[in-house]
Amino acid sequence: MSPRRLLQHATGLNLSEAEAERAMRERMAQLGVSDSRAYLRALGVGELNALTELVVVPESWLFRDAGAFRAATDFVQRRLAVQPARTLRILSLPCAGGEEPYSMAMALDMAGVEAASVRIDAIDLSHQSIARALTGHYTRNAFRGTELAFRDRYFSVRDGGYQLCDAMRSRIGFRQGNLFALDAASLGGQYDIVFCRNLLIYFDDPAAHAAAAVLRSLLADDGLLFTGYAEVPALCRHGFAALRIPGAFALEKETPDPVRPVPALRRAQAVRPAPARAPTPAARPGAAAPALDDLAQARRRADGGDYEGAAALCHALLARDPASAGAYFVLGLVSECRQQPAEAVAYWRRCVYLQPDHYEALCHLALLTRASGDTRSADAFQERAARIYGRRQADGGSA
């Protein structure tokens, strides 16, 4: 089995062959091994964990995207106002070096929420990240922005960095784990809030679908899922609906599990994602309805793995309507699933040329251009997507 397949099976990460090969060569150099076939044949659980450490992305910082912590704190306070004796549960996955769960603990403490009222669990694939999180020790790089009053309140200067106080460290239960290996049956519906930010961007669509299913199992029917801006479209395709919460990318279950109904007020706040669609063509008898039908069918085939059928429908649609941004978007999805990133980028660039506010295409372009090393283009696409998301949330529309 290739290193890419091994790592994808172990982690779910949609790595390129080059990324997997780089990690393997780096690990072999550390061990003084020169024969890659011999290395792969002898690869055991312990060595696979060591190899995995080289491909995970643990970087984060304290109070990253602070709006999410404000929204989560407000949510906790509202729940406790109604049920003061209740203990709410929060999950941070992946938790990297502990920056996210510790930020949540500090936000709750600053809001006056008692430690006994909330239990925070934190899980990460990386053993090294969990070990670092348990120390509660951070360098200057973990403190970004201008709002740093929390550092004076909860940290002391120690060993060339900053040491988090024991009171905050004791609020978090850390453990190493894999999203796909969690016992969702025993944990089903236990979490009122789940933070899962910037994880699904590393998955292909089948893995994202599987991840969304696990997240649905973990989250209470009336709970909140906080995610990254680029993950909203994928999660909305797999059982979640975006919510209008200023400063945060939050979702809820689109259709609640049969255990508990979602309150009507929460359901009224949901923002339903509109399907990808082409700009309305010039009126011509009988043309518009079949085009929309073909596009919807192409999307369904692509989601179902029938890439040839989806591409054929898109090309037939483009022959009739060359300005169909939706057709170019689906062709981009097909190319990405076929491991053809250059073709996917070309299709999505054509899509956003025809429909500049196509949120999903901009998100995909940001991810692929960043993976190729074109950070300037990636930042530009990311900023455009974020502006569109914010504008549509403010207008009460969908992303």
C-alpha cells in the first residue's frame, strides 16, 4: 500500500502523493532508513503514529476567531438560565495544542459561568499536540491580536513563555483520539456544543460525509456545531444547516434525530443552503427548466460517485448554455474527486468568473490554491468567500 493510502486510511486526511512521500522521506531520514519498501513493510502502529505526526496541522492560537467563543458562551448562559442545575458538555476536536478548549474555558470563566456547570472534552489525533496541551505552556506566537487582557489574568511568565493557571487547566479533559474511531454510540447526543474547525477541509467528500455523520451522532439535537468558513458548504450537504450568528460559523442539525425534537425558535433561525445554480439564461422557450433539472441531476450523480455521468450532463448543459456557472462548478467537483486539481481549479475559476458570488467555488479555490503554494490567490479567494458569507448571513439569506 502506498504511503498516501496508509495515511488516508489511518487519519482520513486527503493528502497528495507528494505530501505523503515527503512525510515518509522525512521519517526515514530520522530513522536512518533508505529502503522505502522495507520501511513500509515494517510499518507498525507505533511507527504509523510517528509518521502521522508529520502530516497533521497543529497550528492554532488562543481566542482564534473570537466570535465563536462569544456565541458559545451566550449559548451556555441561556441554557443555564433555564436549567441552572444542568451540566453542559462541550467538545473540541481537533484541539491542537489546547488553544481552543482553553480559550473556551477562559471565556466561560470571564462570563461568570461556574466550572461545575460545564464539562469540556478535547481530542486530537496527534500525541504530541495532546502532550503540549497538557502542559498549558505557550510561546508569544499563541497570543495574537490586540485583545490580550486574558493573558494577564490567566497566565504567568515562565520559562521564556506563558504558563496557564491550574484553575483553567483543570477544566479540560484531554485525550488522544481519531474522529472516525470515536464510540459514537456511547457518546451519542451528549455534546451541547462541538467545535470542529478546519478539519474537514483536509478530507475528500466521502470522508467529509463520514465525518459529518459522526458529528451528528455526537451533537445533541438542540446543540451547536462551530466550524470553519470553508467547511459550511460540505456540512450543509450532509445533514446540517447554517445559523445566523454574527461573528461565528455555526450550524445545527438540519433534521433532528428522533430522540429529541429541536425547539421551534431554533428551527426558525436556520439558514437553508440554496443548491448551486447557474445564472438565469436569456428567456427562450423550453430552455430554463431542463437546464435546472440537468444541473441538479449532475450534482446528485457527482455526490453519488458517478463522475462520468455527472461530467456528461454538465458538458451537454454547457453546449446549450455556455454561461452555466453551476455546470462548471460540478465539473470542478468531478475533477477534484478524480485527483485532478489543476483541472478543478480551471473549472472553478470559470465558475466564479460567470458567478462572482459562488460561495462554494470560492471556498474550494481557496483550499486548492493554498495546497499548491499560491497563498496570495488563496487569501484573495478566502476573503471573497468570507465577505459573501457575512453579507448573506446579515441579509438573512443562505451561504
